[in-house]
Amino acid sequence: MFGRKEVILLLSLLVSFFLSFPLGRYGISPWLLLKVLAAKVFPLRHTWPATVDTVVFEVRLPRILAAMAVGAALSASGAAYQGMFKNPLVSPDILGASAGAAFGAALAIYYSWNITGIEVSAFLFGLMAVLLAYYLSRKIRHDPMLALVLAGILIGTLFTSFTSLIKYLADPYDKLPAITFWLMGSLAAVTPKDIATAAVPMFIGGLPLYLLRWRINVLSLGDEEAQALGLETGRLRLVVILCSTLMTAAAVSISGLVGWVGLIVPHLARMIVGPNYKVLLPASLFLGGAYLLLVDDLARTAASVEIPLGILTSLIGAPFFIYLLLRSKRGWG
């Protein structure tokens, strides 16, 4: 089903998964970690404190799974958008999903909603932003793809302005810091319930993209070529937009704004496995999960206080993407 390179990327994700458990302020040796994990399967005698089980299964496991899921969702969405727009500089938030989710979260924090309310609000407004952009693009009598991009920029700017207004009106000693930290991105407060809630729209959005990945190959050739091959480009483009938006909005709702993942990871995956979406999409999933997991490990171990994910992904992503652009000699599609 997968080639050698895809298997290597999958193994890299699994290795990153196990190496992330010992990292943290509460040190756990690899040997102790193996015993703790094995005790869930085999009847081993517990010779370690109960605190170790709490740290492994209630603190680090949800965070590790969340980092993998968010990274995979953003990367797959970015790869799908790049194929649809035939442009490697496209990211999942081009249609305003991240801006809408940011406004939804800021609004929920402003009205003192609980964490579930914040996540639901972020998800719904992220989805609403993309639907508005798509509806507006249908009313613009111009090139459909250009109209969609312009509509996304307009809607994203509108929701960003609303977010700035909420920040201006928020209590500077309570609500404003909470909104600001959420917008920086973090997985510090993620819970198993959050993962279960976000996993549903991620799966609903990811499965059609995976099943239709060969059609994205045809779509990336251009509308005329795709239609000549019998592909209904309008319907397929709508499916790609909805599925990618579902994944992006679900990811942003539990992690906050984490930029650059959906931009650089598909580009790097394309350099490794090539432009064929039959392998590019799975490669983006594996590489994105491993990448954000390693960045989250760095966020919680690099300093005495945790560094927001959005800051690290920007600091790593921008220079790395410049390097990719300068060093790449292979076309993206």
C-alpha cells in the first residue's frame, strides 16, 4: 500500500510518539516508560508511584495525540489546498478558516464560556468563514479560483478586525491575556474529551480527501484538462474545500492558531515523495504529525516556561521555508 519512503515517514511518526513520553519536567526513564505501558497489557506488578501513571496517561498521552492529530490535519489540509489552487504557497487559512476560528474563540473567552464552548465557537466560526468566502466567490463574476482567493482574503480580514475589536473591549487584566495566549497556540490544556470531540470532524474531513486523492492529481492539471478527463471540477473543489475546512477548524479549535504547518510540511513531503497525491497526502499526514509533535516537545522543554506553539512554528517555519525555496530544484507539481 505504501512505498519505502512512506513507511519511513510512518516509522518516524511512531518513534517520535514514544520518544515524547519521557520528555518534560517530571522525568521518566525509557525503561520505566516501557514498564508503565506494558502494565496496561500484561499483569505486571506496580513498583512505581501512581504519579507516573497520571503523568503518562492523563497528561502526556492526550497532549501527544493532540499534537499528532493537529499536525496531520493541518498538513493534509494544506496539501489539498495546494493541489486545488496549483500553488505551493497556499496554506489552510487562505479562505479565512483560521481567522474565523480566532474570532469564535475570542468571542467565547470574552463572554466567559468554558473550554468546550470556546472550542465549539472556534469550530463553528471557522466553518462559517469559509462558507461565507465560498458564497461570496460565487457572486463575483471573475475567474472562479481568483474570486475564491479574494473572497477568502476579504472574509479573513473582516474576522481579524472583529477579533481586534474583541481584544480592545476585553478586560486587560483577565480576558485580554486569555485571548492573547489562545491566539498564540498551545496544547497545554488539552484533554481526552477535546481530542475525542475534534477527532470526529477530522475523520469526516480526512476520509474523503484520502479516497479522492487521485482526483486531486487531475484537478491540479487545470480545469480544462480535468473536465476533458470527465471530472466535475466544481463539485470536487467544493468537497475539497469543505473537507479541508472541517479538518482545519477542528485542529484550530483545540490548539489555537498554529501557523506554517500547513504550508511547509506539504512542501517538504512533496520534495520527499513527489507530487503524486496518492502518496503525497499520506506522507503529509505522517510528516505533519511528527513535525508538530517534535515542535510541541520543544515548546515544553526548551525553557523554564512553556513557549506558545504558534511562536515556535513561525520561528522554525519561516527560515526553513526560505531554505526550501532556495535549495529546491524539483517542481512542486
